Amino acid sequence: MSVTTFCNGRVFDGKRLHDLAAIRFEDGLAVALEPEAELAPEGRVVDLGGDILSPGYVDLQVNGGGGVMLGDTPSVETLRRIAEAHRSLGVAALLPTLITDTPETTRATIAAVRAAVAEGVPGIAGLHLEGPHLSLARKGAHDPALIRPMTAEDLDLLLDAAAALPVLKITLAPENVTEAQVAALARAGVLVSLGHSDADYETCQRYAAAGARVVTHLFNAMSQLGSRAPGLVGAALDTGALSVGLIADGVHVHPASLRAAWAAKTGPGRMFLVSDAMAVAGTDLDGFELGGRWITRRDGRLTLGDGTLAGADLDLTTAIRVLVKEARVPLETALQAATAVPAALIGRTVAPLRLAETIRIRSDLSGVSWAG
């Protein structure tokens, strides 16, 4: 039997952060988590030096990594390359994300993810389709020529995909999708997310009542919170049925706005972190091509030629650091937002700890490695 004891650090078990804790694994499974003074070290002993043990991250918005974008060549190999890049950044499970594209590419991507899941490609938990049924007014970096209303054929394709995949998340806008279509998707088990929308507060509440459960990258590409018009931002914070994704890089959202949003969120829906990562994730590339347009990587930003943000140059350890050190969110809460909260949305659990899925986060939140 293989026995490993970690000591002299902190242990996050998916719910609570345990200070001055020790944890013992036997044959890769956690069997004891106690205050360090109460757990005698056995087997191989690892001194954490103040570092944090945690379940691996769960990222529900990953557009690319390892130098490739999902939509460039949808295939099992592309998915494997993206997953490997993000595993190097501490991600145990992810939803590869296809941004607005053609029907043909969408079908090819669904088929590729289905094949990757069947092959057991590590980390691939399902699929996130961000578009093409978005608002032109809030398109962001999405190709406006490909944005369109959801048709009956589109709905049939998505319902078939929901039946074939373990998880299907779809970001859509009320401007191009009906409440009846949202209800049909929700009944089929699709994780419907509102995003890239200029819809008003009341409309967003109706779509939440129809079955939407998530909001995509709060504050970005959506109607804003105003004194007399709360918009999608207001609906996301005020509607308990909605959980809310955030890009906490200090670029997409100011730390003061992060802090205010975290304090304002009505439950039971919760805030969670996403990377919105692009092809450069896990590489030292200085840019990449997206739909024939060059995206420049500079100073933690990814931008089109006109300065429009195009995804994020972010990993979830950095997001946790920004959330804790700049937005003053408690570390335990930030860790939940990168693990247990997104995991629950896709029907996964991050506890009990398994050594093969456990990461070691540096005490200053400057980096991550795999504990096993």
C-alpha cells in the first residue's frame, strides 16, 4: 500500500480551508485530514512549507490553449492539446468552448468532443458553445457575420448534442433565442447561460424563469447596472437562480467591481471563476489568429487591432490571487469559486480529495503544480 502524508501547510477540501493541517493519502485516496499536531506522519512525508493543497480547478470557459483554438481544427487531438495545456495550469476538468462559428464547425466540434469523451481524454468534461445566438450590440470579439437567431434546426442539433454529451453549456442572448427554446434546452439538461446580451433586467429575469441558470463573464459584453435600468448585470446579482462566471484578471473587471459584485450576489446562485483562456494559455506565444484577425498578447491582455478585448490571458491561480489580494475576497471563498462551485454546476464533485486530482498552490498564490 502506498502512503503519503502532507504536513506544514493548508488543506482546502472543497468546502473548508484547514490551517496548520496534515492530510494522509493511502493508495491515492485521502483517509485522514487532521490538525497537524494530531496526525502522526506515515509513509512518504511531504513538507508543504506553507503551501495549499486543493482539488484541481474546474474551468467552464476555455476557448483554447497550447497554441490552438478549439474552432481552428475541431478534433480529438486539438482537445487533447488544450486539456494538456490547462492541466499544466492546475485544471482537472474543463469545458472546451467554441465561440461563434458556422453550423458546420459547430457540428464538427460536437462530434469531436463526443469522441474525446468516449476515448477518455483527461480533463474534457463536456462542451460550452458560446454563440452564435448572441446580440450584435454586445458581440465583443465574436464575428458579427456569424451571429444569428436560433432556428428549429439549431434547437434540434443542440438537443441531440445534450443527449450525447455528459455536459452541454450554451451561452445565448434573449435577442436571438425565445423563452420557449430556453425552456426546451433546460428540460434536456443543458446548462443555459445568458451572455453577450443587451437585454433589460425584466427580460433577463423571464429567461431565468424559463430555465437559464448561469451568466457568462459578468460585466463583460452585457447591459450594465444603472440607477433606473439594472440590465443583465443587475439581474445576475439580484436573481438567486443564476450563478455567475467572472474573469478575475483585473483587466476585464476592476477589483473594486469584483468586490462589490461578490458582496451583492443574491443566493443560492453563486459566483465562480473562469479563465476565458485563448490559444496562448500554457505557452509563451505573443499572439494568435482568430477568424483571420490577429490577436495581440501584451501586458496580460489579448486584444484585436482596435483594442477590443478578445478572451483573457489568464489562469485560475492568477484569478484567485487577484480575487484575494486585490478584491479582498476570502481565500476559502476564492478556492470554492475555482473548484466546488463550477463543479456543482456540471454535476461533478471535488471531494473527497484524490491525490491524482490534487494540486499544490504556492502560499503566495504565484503558481501551481500537481501534488501527485
